[in-house]
Amino acid sequence: MKVLKFGGTSVGSVENMRAVMQLITDGNQKIVVLSAMSGTTNSLVEIANYLKKKNKDAARQVINQLEQKYYKVVNDLYTTEEKKEKGKTVVFSIFQTIKSFTSGEFNEVGENAIIAQGELLSTALFAELMLENGYKTVYLPALDFMKIDSDKAADAHFISENIAKVLQENEVADYYITQGFICRNATGDIDNLQRGGSDYSATLIGAAIDSEEVEIWTDIDGFHNNDPRFVENTKKIDQLSFDEAAELAYFGAKILHPQTVLPAKLQNIPVRLKNTMNPSDEGTLITAESSSHGIKAVAAKDGITAIKIRSYRMLNAYGFLKNIFEIFEFFKTPIDMISTSEVAVSLTIDNTKHLKEIVSELKEYGEVEVDYDLTIACIVGEMIAEETGFAAKVFAALKDIPIRMISYGGSRHNISVLVKTDLKKQTLQALSNDLLNSK
Ligand code: ADP
Ligand code: ASP
Ligand code: MG
């Protein structure tokens, strides 16, 4: 059974929801994972932010606007009075839940519960649309099987056991509709897989049911060789390996949530990226093999902070790096890039929640310098960090851009450079002109 995920734009209007229904109803049994309608999660985050700041009036205003939008969706989506009534009941009940958080104390549990309502809305409304049109459809609540542990990592064992149970408990159907993004956490409260997490839900579900293929349907014809939001003339890539796609997703290619590839890679499940607006295009296929050598694509990850630690005594000082890494481990802060010299080490992080504490502990081992507002540009392709010539090409392309750090050889398919964020566009365009579009 395939798993098909549709993103926010794909279900972002009544017309698009109808297009998705046409697309999936080919008689083949499938699990369909939906995001919230585009814009909804942002509005829900806005509501939660107002409530955190105790600005209840502003929160209520956004809630009311959003609620009205959904009544209009319901009115346009269904043809029968019966379904319009059913749709209104769904919207009313979900907005009652959201409104219940505007009184009393507001905490993270409430915040996560509010942010989850977008996917609950889109899936409930879409499942009713499928039923209205006579398709054998079952609604699967993701909160019954999708789970993260106390480290916020997906609990693959729980997910596969419980999705099997949920599928068994429900009637056999052609189309199973479920939510992306949302899950329960170790304490059983509603939580999520971080922004853009519906892609990750799809591959987690795909792995749990040992799916033949996971399809990620979005608003572009596949994985492009550079970020189309910043660079002109980007081109679609027909095929990527799991490793290449994982590097690109991790280093900022927004088309895939950073962790999407891992569950698919572990179980060797092909992932295909497709365009909902242009379904006949083959899209991009991600599999174990890489189809060709050489540089394939570039991605960029913003919000990077670099920390340089100049040792008080690094020469021959074994244990120095261990001491440093232990500090990051203690504060559960992942390190992205690392670069060493005889007396100093530079590394980057994107999670600055514990930066203050980390810096204060690092000072025990050396002088510490912190640089903010940096971007990692990541160049990806098979064998590019092993064979001759690729590094030279990258540095030639970046000859006019000051580079703060370089990472080469960590894997054979990634070269990363750290630059100031205000040089990001220039960096991506230079790499595009000289490396990707030069032939
Ligand atoms: P969805 O809501 O369907 O999950 P997203 O907005 O999360 O869609 O992801 C698709 C968008 O990702 C594209 O519209 C595009 O602007 C952006 N994007 C960034 N980098 C790339 C890339 N390398 N290839 C394709 N799209 C990219
Ligand atoms: N709706 C969520 C978001 O906007 C998840 C997703 O779209 O993948 O982040
Ligand atoms: Mg997305």
C-alpha cells in the first residue's frame, strides 16, 4: 500500500481539495496524509503567541477570522445540505476546542493542542468530501499511533504497532485519511514533529506499514538543484540518493522536512516528490542509488551560530574536544559543522536555547567567540568530496565571497561552507551559475 502526502497548498483551497480527491481515487488502496490548509498553522501559531503574551483579545480576533474562513470552505466544499451541516459541526467543535484555551492559564500543552487543530480540520473536512462522493474512506486519527519519545525522537516501534492496530480496528477501506505533523509525546499530550513535519509523518507511516512507495505531493515539480525562492533558473532533479536528499533536506531545502528521508532509507522505501498541480510530471525519485557522479544540488540553512573556542592549552591536549562535546551533549544541542586548528576549534549550532550556559561552561577550556546570523550553504553530489576537481570548482565559484568555515570529507557527497546570511543569495546564485548551470 502506498502512502501519499499532500502539503498545505495542495489542500489550500476547495478547488485544490477536489483536485486531490480526483488524483487519489484510482481504485488502489492507500494512506493519504494531509497537512493543514496553507496559512492555517501560521494563524494557529499566531493565536498561541498572543495567548502566551496574555493578549486574549488579539487571540480571539484571529480565532474568529479563521473560523469564518472555515465556514466558507464548508459551504463551498460540499453539495449536499447533510454534508454542509456535518462540516459545520466539525468546524464548530474544533473552534470550541481552540476557544477553550482563551480562558485560564496557558501553557505549552495548550500551545501544542492549538497548533494541531489545522491538520484535524483539513483531514476531517476532506474525509467527508470523499464520503460525499461515494468513496470508501476511513478517517485514521494520527494521535492514536504517531508518537515521539522524551527526546522528541519518533518512536518507530510504537508507531508500527499502533498503526497496525488502528488499521485492524477500522473497516477495510480504499482510502485511509490521516493527519501529518501531529503526534503524542512521552507524557501522552498532543505534540508535533516541528514545522513542515507532515513529510516526516508520511515516511514514518510508510516505514511502519512497509509501504511500496511514499509520494510527497507539493506545489513544485520535484527537488530542484537550488532554492527557487532565492535563485533564478533552478532545475528539477530526476533522481537523488537517500543520502543526497537527506543532506539537502537537513541543510535547508524546504521541500522536505529535515528528517523525512531517514525512515525511508532505513527500510529502503522509494520516495517520490510530485506536483499536485501537474500530476503527469514524473517528479523526483529518491532511492538508495545515486544515478550520476558530480555536483547535483545546493541548499542553504539559515539561523546558524558559530562558536570558536581558543584553547588555553590545546597543543598535545588530548581530551580537549571530548570536554567541549560533553557540554553540547549535556545541553542537548546538536553540532552541525566543525573545523579545527592547532589551538582552536570552531563549530556551529542552530539551536541557541542554551547558548548562554554553553558559552559560560566553554570558558573553562578557552577563550570563546560567538558569531551570529550565519548560513550554511551545502553542496551535494555523489563522490564530490572524494574525487579531484570538485573542491576547486566550489572555491572558484565562491572566489568573491568571504567564507567563515569549510567542511569537506565528512561524507563523500557533501561540501559545506559557512557564510554571513546577508551573502546567502549571492552565494547560492554564484554556485548556481558556476556549478549547476555552467554546461
Ligand atoms: P508543502 O506545503 O507542500 O509541504 P513546502 O512549502 O513545505 O510545501 O515545500 C515546497 C516549497 O519548497 C517549494 O514551493 C519551494 O519554494 C521550496 N523549496 C526550497 N528549496 C527547494 C528545492 N531545492 N527544490 C524544490 N523546492 C524547494
Ligand atoms: N502544517 C504544518 C506546518 O505548516 C506541517 C506541514 O505543513 O508539514 O508546518
Ligand atoms: Mg512542507
